[in-house]
Amino acid sequence: MLDKVTKQKLVVIGNGMAGIRTVEALLERAPDLYDITVFGSEPYGNYNRILLSPVLAGEKTVDDIMLNTVDWYEDNNITLRKGETITMIDRRTCEVVTEAGARVPYDRLLIATGSNPIMLPLPGKDLPGVIGFRDIYDVDRMIKASTDYRNAVVIGGGLLGLEAANGLMKRGMSVTVVHLLDTLMERQLDPVAGGLLRKSLEERGMVFKMPAQTQAILGEDRVTGVRFADGTELPADLVVMAVGIRPNFELAKKAGLYCERGIVVSDTMQTYDGRIYAVGECVQHRRQTYGLVAPLFDQAKVCANHLAMKGFATYDGSVTSTKLKVTGIDLFSAGDFAPGPDKEEIVLQDANRGVYKRIILKDKKIVGAVLYGDTIDGPWYFQHLRDGTDVSHMRERLVFGAANLGEGGVSGQSSVAAMSDETEICGCNGVCKGAIVKAITDKKLFTLDDVRAHTKASSSCGSCTGLVEQVLAFTLGGDYSAAPKVKPLCKCTDHSHDDVRRVIVEQNLKTIPAVMRFMEWKTLNGCHSCRPALNYYLLATWPGEYVDDQQSRFINERVHANIQKDGTYSVVPRMWGGVTTPSELRAIADVAEKFNIPTVKVTGGQRIDLLGVKKEDLPAVWADLNDAGMVSGHAYAKGLRTVKTCVGSEWCRFGTQDSTGLGIKIEKFMWGSWTPAKVKLGVSGCPRNCAEATCKDVGVVCVDSGYEIHFAGAAGLHIKGTEFLTKVETEDECLEVIVALTQLYREEGWYLERMYKWCDRVGLEQIRKRVVDNVENRKALFARFAYSQQFAQSDPWSERARSGVDRNEFAPLAELEIA
Amino acid sequence: MTGWIEIGALDDIPRLGSRVVRTPHGNIAVFRTESDEVFALDDRCPHKGGPLSQGIVHNKRVTCPLHNFVIELASGQAVAPDEGCTHTHPAKVENGVVWLSVRQAVPVS
Ligand SMILES: Cc1cc2nc3c(=O)[nH]c(=O)nc-3n(C[C@H](O)[C@H](O)[C@H](O)COP(=O)(O)OP(=O)(O)OC[C@H]3O[C@@H](n4cnc5c(N)ncnc54)[C@H](O)[C@@H]3O)c2cc1C
Ligand code: SF4
Ligand code: SF4
Ligand code: FES
């Protein structure tokens, strides 16, 4: 072993991701070879720059993203000179010179100075409030601005710009993204995927101005606005420039090293001066520069190899893939996807699921892929792309991914099973499936953090976390229960619907503020999406105990009528099973005349709708309808709406059972119940199905030998036939199954999730098992529904028309006679 | 602009709710936040005239019941990405009584 005195001196300029990864790799290969000194302008240890976006978005803290703390440098006998910038490389004396004038000699030098954000040369670019997005300092300034100011403009609709915009938005700023072109992330996305991305970001509140060219930044002492080439202006208290990066090679160039768009290096990562190496964003290799960590880490490995004097590795360039780190948006892009005469494309677009996939083939090989909404197969395509696999034999089914090619089942887990050991799981760190599996088995790893620590997989950008969890699950089998990837309930929280429902029960939470406090809601009173959801969850969890929060109800449910476009309401009395009487019809006619109700219409649910009722008339209208024995039809409710029936055996020559009677029985049992979304039923007296039962949430088709129960149909925005659940022999069994099914849906459905979507998510078999096969469970579900009905079955109309409930709701606060 | 007019008791407006004041020039929605601040806006959404008084109130914003525009109670401004502005009127609470001063809309030229 070499002793300290004779050790060679390695100096590293740039305490960033590529430089330190090289040092780490070097220590693995040759721990004692060098006396290492690292200079870094930033006053920190080495941190994960990629995760600045989640820090900005408030999802992580600066401490969370530290990769190498100051202790790590000490433990490895590395001299860290943080906060010190190198201003000159003296190649003659082999020394570097710091800003303060100190000279430090080197035997080998590694330049890893990264890059700088491009600041467009616009008038006003130096005003306070105009910043780039590159380091902790920038993020601090953005966070500060978000507390002091309101309007932010982000120039640049690429990866970095969108992540900055997302973060600022999460911090409460109004953000406009300005982009020169008309497709977002045009280097990674085609126009369709770019459009989908734009749409979902717009849904979250992001505003886009594109195509638009910025002409000037306005303001005197601080930025106040931005002007565009078309003459329009936007107010801005903060302008983030995210139009690209420029390799930081000034220092190298001044020292006489050959530079073009970056410091030019050979396949061994050496500059034109053999003693000086360079890695990272500051280099240009085979005419390419890179702005993602995966290729930089490849470079780091090669460079470390040479520094360790095991000079056999060479760097041949990298193919990169990209994911956007905006929570809740799944996006994957790799390779070359520009259309061309010699290319073929396979496109799958499923607007309902928000899924778009485009695979580009050339000479029977995948050359590019853009995935939106469902990115589980990203690594699989990427693997074939890099391997240059001939995919012609699976061309037809290629777009459906690994699972559909017999390379696995349908779930993500089996598609992991289908991957070869060489499939890369973590793109940033180049970790393939085999390495993860080996680490898990050899080192007895059980958690994601273990895997991160041992393999580095999932430790950089985090996009592959889901896949790594699946590899864990697949390797450990039943021992591992990873939380599946979940979408947050709404923008006010990171928690999913399921989390919220579970925590309400576990923590015994009984009010909306209590839930928000316990689950650390990000907004003061939530919003129009989460409040009604929480109100429903509490109501469904604590029947008889929870006091319905009227202010968290959508207006229709608050006033028990449907708001119309002119602010008037529509009133639909219940007609059990669609059956009415002359006296009911007379009463409806009288009411319509008495209150000048402009439109009387028959609905699709076999009842009568009175449209155009003024809000202040509602209680009186209800009183008259109540007098004739009619109650609310809950036509406005996320609850039981209608039970549509046909005339069945009582009149119809084909009728096999009393479908009308059964429908009325079901409706009388279930009316008044609240559900995650509306529930519509149908009962047909024979398979001719005149009540259209097989496109309802729950439908019964009577047959000679009994009753077929179907569910999970839809005939609205989406059209879907029902699934067959089971067949029973008696009316009572039929009621029991339907009620139990509805109760299960009430307990598990996400707010606004229709029954068919719930069934899609949970699985038909799962539901059948609990509602049909497990009789005990069915009876328990039935009992819980019945219990909660005693609190629900009170006519909201008569409460308001007669008992003065919510009187204030229907009268103005004051009438002013001002001129 | 009128002087301050007494329009009712704070307790007659539900927390995180709203009541309507009728005027010859149209309805004004008076909102009460969780912390008992009051705000008054024309009861017309800048989008398609929806009655804002019927929306869900959260923090100092209301969501229009018709198509979910979110309006800032203090400024009447629609929250991005939506655009538009609803006319506001000064309102205040003193000793549990709500006061309103009606500001005539300035015709847009
Ligand atoms: C917000 C953000 C999000 C990103 N997201 C992703 C992503 O999702 N996926 C991905 O692959 N990549 C992403 N990147 C890019 C990735 O972070 C970079 O590619 C990577 O950090 C580059 O590593 P580097 O070592 O070349 O440069 P850096 O990490 O920038 O390190 C260079 C260091 O050198 C220091 N330095 C410069 N000059 C001197 C000098 N003269 N003296 C002393 N010190 C000096 C700098 O201060 C800096 O600390 C993202 C970048 C940002 C900013
Ligand atoms: S569904 Fe059958 S029983 Fe009912 S009306 Fe039609 S034909 Fe008659
Ligand atoms: S179909 Fe559309 S327009 Fe017609 S009532 Fe339904 S929502 Fe309104
Ligand atoms: S009228 Fe208010 S959102 Fe359309």
C-alpha cells in the first residue's frame, strides 16, 4: 500500500452529482490511491439536484435530498472545500487557484462543473425576481417569493420549466408557463402527448401562454411583468427562466483545454490534457452533451475506472429516457419519435382512461416510445430499444405491453416477472432487475430503503420507485406488501381516497376539520372536491352519529333540488318503481300551475320533472307535493335515484315475475341512502329487458326460475353493459344481495366513483366473493345498510317545508331599496 | 356608492356559506368565511352568470356551482386558469352585525 506522502493528489472541481459519483466509484475500486480534495461553490455537501423539484413542491426537504453529508467526506479522508470556487487552472504548475487566491497542486484533475441555466439576453433579465432553476439557492429564493408574492411566470415549457411551475403552484402562486413552441416538452413528447400533458396540468390550475416569445422583462426595482413579441403583457412578481442549460466550461477554456459546446473528452473521459479528466454536464463526448444523470453516471463509472488505473473501460455514449417528476402525472419518453418515411408507428389512445402510447418502429426495431397515463411498460420498451430487438413477431400486440404478450399476466407485478434480468429498472443509476433481485436475496433486504441503500436503484429521481417495489414484491413473494401507487384525493392533500377512509376509521375521526388536521391538509378548508368527499366518508362511516355538514354539500344536495343554468331549480318527486296515480298527477299539475312552473317533463328514470322553480318557492312547492303524499325523488343526490321497472307479469304477456312490485320493494327499502356516486336500478320482467336493466348500476332480469342480478353497467358519459353477479330464487334473496352489494360499494367506493368504476378497480371476483359466496358477510353488509337507513329515511322536503330546517337557505338575507 | 347599510346578523349567514341580498340592480351574495370575515360580491359568476351564493366556500374563495370556476372573495377575480372578475362591494362586521355598502358597477366601455 502507498503511504500518505507518496499518494497522488486528485483534485475535483465541482461538488455535484457527476463529480462525487466518480469519486464514489473510484473509492470502490481503489480506496487508497489518492489524496482527494473536492472544491464546490455551493455551501453544502453533495445533494441530489434532481429532487430540487419535489423540494420546491414542498414534498421533500433539503435534508431529505442530501446524498453525501459532510461526515461522509471526513469518513473517507476527503478534504471538502465547500463554498470555494476555483477561478483558474494553472496547467504549467499543475495547480488550481481559488477565488481567494489559494493554490492547490494536483497530479490528476477532474472537472465536473456542471452547467448553468441559460438566461435569455432580454432587457430586464438582471432585475431582482428573475432567476434560474439550478440549485438550492434558487429554490430558496423561489420559496421565499411564493410567500411574499402571487404571480409567477415560468419561461420554458420543458421538463425543468414544468417542474418549476408545478412547485410554485403547489406553493400557492398563480403560475403561467410561457413556451416558444406549441407543444410542451417537445424534445420528449409528440404533439398528442404534449396536449394530454397540457390538459392535465391545466386541470391542476396551470396556465399556458404558447406559442409565445418573450420580448422584455418589465420592472424598475423588481420584476413586475413580462412583455411578449405580440405586444401583450402579463403581470409577474417572479420570473423563472428555464429555457435550457449551457455547459459550464469557461474555466477549462481559459486554461486552454479544447472546448466546443462543452469540454471535449475522449472515450476515456480525458480532455486534451491527459492529466485532466472531465465528467458531467460540462463535457461534450462524440459531439453530444447530456443533461440527465443516467449518462453522467455512465461517464462517472468509466472515469473512475481510469483514475483507478484499471484503464479498460470506455464510454460509448448513452441513449436516454425521461420521466416528468410531477406527482400524479405519468409520462415516459425514450429514443427518437419524430415521424419519418422509413418509420412505422403504433398508436393506442384511450381517452377515457387518459392513456396514450406511441411506439415508433424502424427496420423491425423499436426506436422510440412515448407513453402517457400508463407508463408501467416504459422500461420494457426501453430495454428492447437499447437491445435493438427484432419485435416483428409481436408487432400486433406490442402496444399493449409486456403483460399482454404472454410475457406475464395483467398486473404490474407479473410484468416485472416477465422482465429479463438485464432489463434496466432504474434508469438514473443503471441498475437492472437482476442486480436488484440478487441484492434482495443475498443481503436479505425487505424494504425500499434497503434496496436504495444497497443498489442505488430508486435513489435519484425516484420515478422507478413503483417498479422497484414490484421487484421487491415479486422476489419476496407474499412477505412483501407494498402500498400500490395511489393518486391523491385532490390537490389539497397527498393522501388517497383509501387512506382517508382508513384513517377516519382507525383514528376515530368524526368531523371534517378533524380529518384535515390529522391528515395535514394543505389548504385551510379544503376545496369543492375534497369537502363533499370527506362529508360523504364521514356520513357513511358514522351513521346516526355524524352531523351532515351542509356547507360541504354541493348545492343540489344542500337544497334538495337540481340547480339549472339560470339559477332556478328543478323538482322531481319520487314515483315508486315509475308507477303513479291520477291524484298524484293532479297534484303535480296543480303545483305547476300555482307556481308558474315553465316546464314539465318526463325523465328517463320514469318520473316527472318540474323545471324552472325559483329557489324561494321550493319549500311551498314541496309542501303541496307532500300533501299529495309525494316525497323527494333524490334526483339530485349522490345516492339512490330511481328503480326503473317494466310492467312484468302483472300485465305483460311475456312477464315471468312481478318486476314492478320487486322494483317498488327495492326502492322503498333503499331510498334516502347516500352513496359515493349516483345509483340507478332497473328491474325487467323477462330477458326482453324493457326496463333496460343491463345498463344500470344494478339491474335485475327476471326469469322463470328466479332473478338474475347484474351490476356495474353505465349509460351516460360512458356506455357499458352490466356484469352478471349471481342468480337467486326469491325476491327476498334478491333484495339482500342488492343491498349488500350497495353497502360494500358505500364502504369502499371513492367519492364520485360510479359503481362500474369501483368494480373495475376492485375486481368482479372480489366483489362476488364478499357479496355472494360469503353468506355471513352478505348478511353483515345488509345489516349495516339497514342500520344506517333508520337515520337516512326522512324526507328532506318535508323537513324543510314543515319543520323549518335550513329556513335561512331559502330566503334572502335582506332586500334593499336603493336607487 | 351607498353608505353603510345594515343587512342582518352575522349568525344568519352560515360559516363557510353565503346569503343573498336583493337589490334593484340584482342580487348580491354575502359570504362568511371560517374566521367570520364577510365579503360581498355580485351574485353572478363571470363565466356564465352562475349564482355564486350557491357555491362551496373554502378559505377566501368560492366555487361556482355551475362549472366550478373558483372566485377570490376579496377581489372577485377568477383563480387561474379561469379568467374573469365579479364586481365586489365593501362589507364589514361590527358587533355581530353585517354592513354592506353597495358599489355601482362601472359600465365597461
Ligand atoms: C430542478 C432540476 C431537476 C432535474 N431533474 C432531472 C431528472 O428528473 N432526471 C435527470 O436525469 N436529471 C435531472 N436534472 C439534471 C441533473 O440534475 C444534472 O444532469 C446533474 O445534476 C448534472 O451533474 P453535474 O455533476 O454535471 O453538475 P452539477 O450537479 O450541477 O454539479 C456541478 C457543481 O459544480 C459546482 N461548480 C461549478 N463551477 C465551479 C467552480 N469553478 N469551482 C467550484 N465549484 C464549481 C457547482 O456549484 C455545482 O455544485 C435536473 C436538474 C435540475 C436543476
Ligand atoms: S321486460 Fe319482459 S316482462 Fe317486462 S315489459 Fe318487457 S317483455 Fe314484458
Ligand atoms: S345530457 Fe347534458 S345537456 Fe342534457 S340534461 Fe344531461 S347534462 Fe344537461
Ligand atoms: S357560470 Fe360559474 S362556472 Fe360557469
